Amino acid sequence: MKITVVGAGAVGASCAEYIAIKDFASEVVLLDIKEGYAEGKAMDLMQTASLNGFDTKISGTTGDYSKTAGSDIAVITSGIPRKPGMTREELIGINAGIVKTVATNLVEHSPNVILIVVSNPMDTMTYLVHKVTGLPKERIIGMGGALDSARFKYRLAEALEAPISDVDGMVIGGHSDTGMVPLARHASRNSVKVSEFLSDDRLAQVVEDTKVGGATLTKLLGTSAWYAPGAAVSGLVQAIACDLKKLFPCSTMLNGEYDLDDICIGVPVILGKNGIEKIVNIDLNQAEKDKMQASAEGVRKTNGLLQF
């Protein structure tokens, strides 16, 4: 199993590290445009192999897509990260050009590749990859919902004062501060609704803290987060590479599902060896449906800024 990660910055390098430590891939290729950067990150990671007990080979290359040929899965993290006060949508002008170039080069060298998009604004970048590559919809996946759901579960466990392994919850909708739809009504602690433990006000605060999870970290760090995004990507990659049939919320092209059409937005899907193997329809109440529609409108507005 060969996996390429484009962008050897903090998110890309963390993603490569988590994939290697899980030891399910034979090879990980890091690619970056900065001279020597991916090669250096790869060498540094390989020097942890004996310490962390993995046999995955990690190599780096400066802009040579021929080194990515034959990749089964490729992750696109490239683009400029958010700075404090910057929205994901403000990145579109620069990142759209980068993502278009990266995606077309990856497909040229690996026509059977499954693409995972991380670059922001993620839902719009996922939509762009659909339009410029023409790959089947099941082979293009946006990462956001997996990360947002991890942040939701972190906030739920914090509020419950419970082990995070007790907690389950999901975020659907757009990967933006205003577009996320944390499904508080469905969240549970060992199959017991969290509403049995938390007041309406406390649960509402958990939802709001989740929605600004990325912005909170950007303010604290001075740039976008990387550990949790890298871990989220590695979870998706492993589910595909090992044909796990795991359920994650991911940004996928919808054609009528959830009453939405021609849009990439976060919904629960089953991931296996073919990429997205099934879109899972879950029961939403009217308030959740309204939030999902409002989220979709925000994504469509950002999509309208694209130039193909």
C-alpha cells in the first residue's frame, strides 16, 4: 500500500507520522515545493522507526510527482494555513490554484488513486477536486467532519467529566465556524443520551465551543492546529487501506442525499477499499435539517468564488 501526502508542513508531517506508527502502509511519500523540506521531514521520521517500532518506508521529494506514481491513496494538505482572525473561506484565492495543480498532477501519475482533501476551505476544495479531475465521487473525500467530530467528543467528555472513550458524537455540515452541525441530540455516553447528564445550556455551550474549535486553536497557536487534523486524516487513510468499513462524517459529493445536490458537505459515510462505499442517511429533525440547509448555503456561496 503506497500513500502520498502532499504538503510536508505540520499537518502533512503529523499525518505521515500517524500513518507510519500504525504500520499498515508499506510506503509513504511526502511531497513539498520547498527545496529539501519533505526530504528532511522524511529522514527525521525514518529515524524514529526503530524507536516507535514501525517498518513503513517514508521518503520525501521536492515537487517530483513521478515519485508518487502508483499511489493507492493521496492526501492533499498543501496551501497556506489560517492565521488568527482569518476565516477558512479567506484562503480560497490562493489555495484553489494550489489544490487544482496538486490534484491534476496526482491523478496523472496515479489514475486509480483515492484522494483525501484537507486544504481549506475544505468543502469547496473537495468540490474543486471533483470538477478538475473527473474522478468517481467515491474516490474524492473531504476530511473535515472526522476532525470536527473528534473536537465535539473532546468537548463532550470535558463537560461530562468522563473518559473520552465513553463518549460518542458526530458533526455534519460544512467545515467552517458557522457551518458545522454538531448533532447534540444524538450524542451519547455509553449509549445513554448526554442530555441525561448535561443541562440544555451546558450542551449548547459544548456545541458552540465545538464550532469554534479550529479558531480557538489558531488564536492560541498563531496558526492552524496539526496533531488532531493529522490523526483524523490517518484514521480515514487506515479505514480505506485496511478495508475497515468504518463510519466517519466526511465531505462528499451529494446528488439528492439530504435534499442537497451538486455540493460537497459533511455527512456520515462508510469507508472501505473503494473509498466512500455508502452514504448513510440519518434521521434529522426539522431544526437539524434547517441547520444543514443553512450550512449548505454557506458552502455554495464559497463555491461561487471558484474559477475553474
